[in-house]
Amino acid sequence: MTRDVCGYGVAAGLLAVRLESVVMVDLRPVAELDTAVRAVHFALVGEEERFSTLAIGVLDPERATLTWVNAGHEEPFLRCADGRVERLEPTGPIVHPLLEAPPGTWRTRTTRLGFGDLLVLSTDGLTEGRDSSGE
């Protein structure tokens, strides 16, 4: 899982940890990813100034599959052993307490994994990073 919340500092960091805990607790009984993202949505109630993006993936080594949901997060990608790159596109909107979140808001997708495939997850710290001159 990778996620990001709106804002900086201690308050944003604490919110990120709280939301991660919500996902982890929700995934333990069943791996219903839409339900886990909806739990994050409900955890944000009362945080109208905040929103979150997240990408959650569940690996199934027996079936050689990756099942994922992407709530408006930076697109993870799968670099296949043969050199192809598969983007794991958003499967639903960002998580914001003012947006409706009925069941099915965040669709779950599954892709096959091959030996030597590499899953790459990042946050906007990578894509929006700046050097010392602001570039």
C-alpha cells in the first residue's frame, strides 16, 4: 500500500498513519479492497479540509496475480520481465469526505504476474520533487 494525504507536518502525518491503520484492520478479515477504501472515506468524516489518495495491492502467490485498487494515487506500474510496462491506472476518485462513496465507487482490478516482474509504487514526492533551484 502507498498513500498520501493533503497537507504537511505533524497533523498530516498523524492522519496518514490513522488511515493506514484503518486499511490494515479492514483488510485482515477479507481482502475486499473497495471496502477498505470506503473505510478510509468514513475515517475522513469531519476532515472536510483533507483528502487522501491511495493505492492498495494484494499479491496472491498461488495464483500469480496482483489485485489492486487505485483511489486517485500516482499510477503504480508493473515492469514485466519482457520489458513491457503496465500502468495500474486509477480505479476510482480520490478519497474525500464530501464525495459520495457507495459500494463499487472504487473498482478492483486483477492482473497476472510473471517471474521477474517488478511492481513499482511511489508518491507525489517522487513525481513532484524539486532540486535546490526549485526545478
